[in-house]
Amino acid sequence: MQAVSRNGRILNTAFRPARGAAPVLVFSNSLGTDFRIWDDLLARLPDDWGLLRYDTAGHGLSPGGPGMSIDDHGDDLVALLDTYGIEKAVIVGLSVGGLIAQSVAIRHGERVAGLVLSNTGMKIGTPEIWNGRAEAIRAGGMNAIGDATMERWFSRAFREGRPAELLRWRTMLVHTPADSYIALGSAIRDADYRDRAGRISVPTLCIAGSEDSATPPETLRALAAAIPGATCEEIVGVGHLPCIEVPDRVADMVGTLVERVTE
């Protein structure tokens, strides 16, 4: 792991340079998680690919910053590209990471070779949802949203069949600082790319989970329809975090997108 200074903050990263002409992929994680959610997926990707993971500000080992918008988080990602000398990358964004990826692709398209937008949307949720969740956290702490979040994150089969793993991810969630979770949730609440997604001009794959109630398949289909040339694939029987539930399947999808980028 490596720490990168950014506007007086530290971003916790893990970087493996590409070998030869292999592509570089950057992974932007979801709300309430850190970059460990990608571990099983990255273990299934080619050894010569460059891989950059980082903890979003306020999550994992990256301290937060005041009043950050999704575009501010996108600027963090671009700063990491600059730090590691990455001219162009495929960005893999999950949930809010997908919003961050859209922000970068819209405002810094020259730095983006392709996009994998997993379980995200042009707009996620409603103000009522995000404000209500913030109120619940302020009243009862992160534990107050733990069980409901697990129901969004994972399919019933995962929750019932892999209880030890479920507890691991629930622990990650509830250890997220409440103020950081609320801040990033507010940024999600205020982000809306419905009038700008059409500006994205790189190969794009959208991934949906059939049991994802946070960003259901129709949300991903709408996103793919808005981005010229984008495709959408639905994974049956998974929830909001397919990189954890079915890393083999997601690795295959990422590989297919990279082939489009490099052909």
C-alpha cells in the first residue's frame, strides 16, 4: 500500500504497474467499503495488467475532505493518474465509483480508455432516501443501517449461504466513519449525470445484478442507452456487489471490455 498526498489529505492506494503495452485499470469502490472489495476480482485478472486501487476519501485509510462533490472525488482519481504517470486507464467503478468514473469520463475524457460501470446509474436514489438514511445514522450510528445494507449489497443466497463472509462485509460497513458515510451519501444525492452521460465517448460496459434493489437492472439499461455504443449485461442472482459474489463472472466481463479497448 502507498499513501498519496492530495490537497492536504492522504489517499490510500495500492498500485501494480503494467508490463509492456498491457492496459492499466483503476478501481473506484462503493459507499461504505474500501478497496478490499476488489481482492477476489483482481486475483483473476492477467498478471501483466496494471492495477490501481484506492480508498475513496473518508473510507478505509483515506481521510475525508469537507464538502466534496462527486466531481471532487473524480479530481482525486485524476490526481492519482498523474501521481503514477498513467496517461490513460480503463476505469472500473462500482456504485458511487461508477458516478466518479462518469465524472472523469465527461470532464477528462482524454484520460479514459474505457469504462466498466457496475451497479450504478446516471442518478442513484432520491433525496428522501439519502436524507432518511443520514437521519437514521445520526440517531443510531452505522449499526442502524447494517442489516438493510446487507440486503441491498448481497443476494439472499449469499446472505444465507455465506454467513462468515457476510459478517466480514457488515463489519467493514459499520466501521466506516458515520460522518464520512453521510458526506459521500450527500454527494451521491446531489449528483445527476442524466443530461451529460451522452458525452461519454469511450467503450463502456454496464453491469447489473438482478437482485440489486439499490441500482436495479433498469437503471443500468438506461445508463447504457444514454452512452453511445455502450452495452449492458445483467448477472442473474446477485445483488449490488457482484465483484464479491461472482468475481469470476465479473473478471470475464472486464476482460471483454479490455479487448474492445485494445483491439
